Amino acid sequence: MQNESAAPSLTSGLLDSNAGPASPCAEGRGPEGALAPNAVFPAQGMGHRAHPDHYPLWPAQPYRVAPNGYPLRIAAQRRARPRPFRPLELAVAAAMIVLVDVAAWSGGALAAGGFGLALFFLGLPLLLFGAARSWRGSVRLGIVAGLLTLIVVRCAVAPTTGVVASGLGLLVAFGLALRARRPFVPEIVASAFAAVVGLPSRIGAAAAGLRAVAARTRLGEVSVLPVVVPAGLVALFLGVFALANPVVAHGLGVAWSALARVVALPSLGRVVFWAVTLAGGLALLRPACRLARGGEEAAAAGDASETSLAVARNALVGLNVLFFAENALDATYLWSGTAPAGMSTQQYAHQGAFWLTLALVMLTAVLGAMFRGALAHDARAQKSRWLAYAWMAQGLVLGLGTYRRIAIHIAKSGLSDLRIVGILGTSLVVCGVVLVALKLRRRKALTWLLRRQLDALAFTVVVYAVAPTHLVSAKVNVARVLGGEYRPVLHAFRQSHETESAAALLPLLDHPDARVRQGVAALLDDAHQALRARSDERTTWRERDVASERALAALDSASERIAQALGGADRAEARQVLLEISRAANEDRSLEELLAIPAANGLRSRSVVQ
């Protein structure tokens, strides 16, 4: 019989077959997870599994300690209480408040902008890295750190809502990747929600750590704690009495005003901002590791039934025939460039990209569901698996057809942000088809597939957020318009509103068609005024960014060219004329019809092109 008073205490970390004793967050287990029955028991040696009733020893657990004084069996069933925050963690939490305040607060309100957000996303990961009790180097940690670096650069250049949202998600992923080598997107999301739920325990642990520091801190021979706690209680009840008694409230207000004249006191909104920052910082410093249990190998689920074998075989035969027919049609009308009778290649390709991408998504879902059990390993299902490989190969050919459709749209009417989204989305779906093939080949579980598909989705979203898609599209379209095309002019309306791409339209002020010059000048004049107004509102460095400064400088320098190209015409009328030209061009009207559209100042066909 074990001595119940000799229960070993938990130390910092979780036992992980892939990590050393200092690993803070094991694969499939977190700091707040239940105690596993197969943990190592010290009395039996490090190589022997403990009895399920024994109290386990978890090497190097960072944040929780065992409840002292409980019998072994009771201690194994109770939830460990949070370990008090270390002085380093408390100092980092305070540094987080200072960092966020400097980066995002100015003039009595939030003032987050390009350089401020760049400082935020640069400084916070460094603080998290410095505060971690231990960290684990991995490829995933390097990828997350690299993506955060791109977020920092993008924020400094031209921040967007998508960039900020991606950066916040990557901060959560970074905190978890410091402690675990393989945190996939589902585990990161679960850990984020668990950190919100467990926030009260982290606040309690921070308070306990602060009490411990205060108890050890002395001014001369007097401890700080007997002074701070009574003073805090007096201030608390004084506030209650001020709410209850107008005389006390008046006296307190006079005293507060006198103190504010001597010492700069923060506003209530700023104090609330600090409190929210502190809560978020505590959650990042003590992430809740919610890593999935179990392996990713597909479990042998017995033999497949005759019905399932027949269903899979017949369905895959029919689907292969259907995909072959679609690919044959694309080979005849799409790849050859010979459209069906009464239809152009553009019309044949119209809207096909989205629906074919949806078909590929459905392909991955059907195969993932069909081969999640016995069909994945049963020898009698070998023909069905070969049919599945053939179907996936045809899906990849269908993906090439989707790229071809997008290329046809770009070749006709130019490049846009939405078409870049289509390219990335198609690439993501094609990646999903390849992952399904690998899952079937390596006999992996459905969990393996979902984790990697969600990782690929998250990576694609971040890449799209940081990529200068509007700038790339504008440069491509401007070159084509200067080459004599009118269709890409349609995208200038959106790209003139984007900070990163507005100045890229300046070469169109030299277009030979006066109507194009007038319309683009009207768009750039609107963009110039909007940039100037935003610049006047941004009174501090933290709100500024590189793209806005460069675009404003470029438009300031070109202000005379813009006024000359506009020629005194009404801006609204000039924009409308440009819109009519772009629509007529995309409707494949004749050149005579395009030249017949009058300019904003009433000039007609023969005088608009100079």
C-alpha cells in the first residue's frame, strides 16, 4: 500500500515521445488535460507504465501543480490548480500593455494604423518567445514565424482588415507552435476557445504570482503587501461611498482634478483598453493546448460488405465516365480554341471556373467519405481504389480546364482581385485532390486529410491577405490598355480606390483617347482627395503606412497632369463615359460604336482619339 501523504507533485511539462522532459505541451495532451493512466510513475522506474489508480508524474509541466495533501486516487481525479505566474511572465504581461498602448492608442482613442500594427505584430511574438518556459523548434513554428514576418511587412506597407485578422490568428498559432510541434488548424481553434473559457484561471494565476512577488518585495524592513492591500481596499470603498454620497463624490472629484494637474492620469477608456490587453496577453502567455488524441493511421475496420463494394465500384465507374465526357468536351471546345456553333470561347468558358471548382470539392468529399473505412484496406476493393485514382487523375485534368477558363477571362477583360482569388481557390482544391490520393495511398485516417486541408486553407488565406493583388492587377491592366485594349479599363474603378494600386493608373493619363484620359483623371482626382483627407486625419506615426505616403506623394506630383487631362470636364460625367466605354468593349461592340460614345465635354468620335 502506497503512503497517501507521499503523493509526488507535478513538475513542468507533459511526457511526449517526441520531446524531452522539458516539453510544455505534448502531442495529444495539454497543460489542462486529464491525467493519463499510462503516465510514468517514479517509484516503478521511467520505463514502466503506472497502474491506472496510481498518481502519475508528468515531467516538466509548466503551469500546474498537484493539490497537496490529497490521497493518491483523489489527487488523480482532481483538476490541478494553475501555477502562479513567474516574475518574468508578469514583466512580459506588463510589457505587452506598454507595447499595445504605444502601437494602438493615441489622442484618447484607438489609433491603430500601418506602422503601429507592424510594431504590434513584431513585438508581441518576441515577447511570447522570451516568456516561454521552453520552446520546441519545428518546421511549423518556422512557417508561422515567416507568415508573421509577412504580416509585419504588409502592415507597414498597406494594412487591411484581412491582414489584421490573419495576424491575430497567427499569434494564437505562434503561441501554440512554441509548445507543440504539430498544432493543426482544428487544434489551434479549439485551443483559442479553451483559452477564453479558462481566462479566469489565468487571471487568478497572475494574481497569485503578483501576490508572491509583493510578499517577497520589501521597502527597507517593511513588506509592500501590508501597504498595498489596505490602500486598495480603502480606495475601493471610497469609490462606493462617492457613488452613495454627493459630498464625498464632490470632494473626491476635487482631489482627482488636483492630482490630474500634477500627474497625467489615464482616462477610463484607456484603463479598460489596458485591462482587455492584459486579459489577451495572459491567454497568450498561458495557451490552452487542446491537441487531438490518437494517431492518423486508418484503423482496420474489418472487411467491406458486398453492398459497399458494389456501390463504390458502380459509382466510380459512372463518375469516371462522366468526368471523361466533360474533359473530352473541354478538349474539343476549350483547349482547341474552336467554340461550339453559335457561341464564342468566352461564352463557353463563362461561369465554368466556379462550378468546376465546386465539382472538385465534391470529388474530395465523396472520396474522403467513401474510403474512410474498410474500403481503404480490403483486398477485394483494389479495383475500386484504382478507379478512385483514375477519377482523381481526371479531376486534376478538370482542374487544368478550370485554370484555362480563368486564363480566357483574363485574356479577354484583364486581371482583377477576384480572378486572383479564383486562381488561389482552384489551386487549393487541386491540392485537396492530391491530399486525397495520398490519404488513400498511405492508408491515413480522415482526420489526417481534414487537418492538412484546413492547414492549406489557412495558408492560402494568409498568402492572399498579404499579397498585393490590386497592385499586380493594375499593372497588368494598365499595360494592356496602353497597348490599345479597352476591356481592362473596367477594373480601374476598383483599383483607383485601393491605396496600393491608385498610383499605378497614372500612366493612363497619357492614353491617346481623350475619354480614357478624362475618366482616369476623374478617378485619380477622387483618390487624391480621399488620400489627402485620410492623411490629415492620421496625426501620429502609428497610423501611417508606406503605401499611403507613396501614393499621396505620387498623386501630389501628378496633380497638374490630372487637372490637364480632366480639362475642366465634370468628374461624374467623365467617370460615366469611361464606364460606358468599358461596358461596350466587354460586350464586344464594334470599334465604330466605341468611338461614337461622346467624351464628357461633348467631343465625338473623330476628335476623341488624338
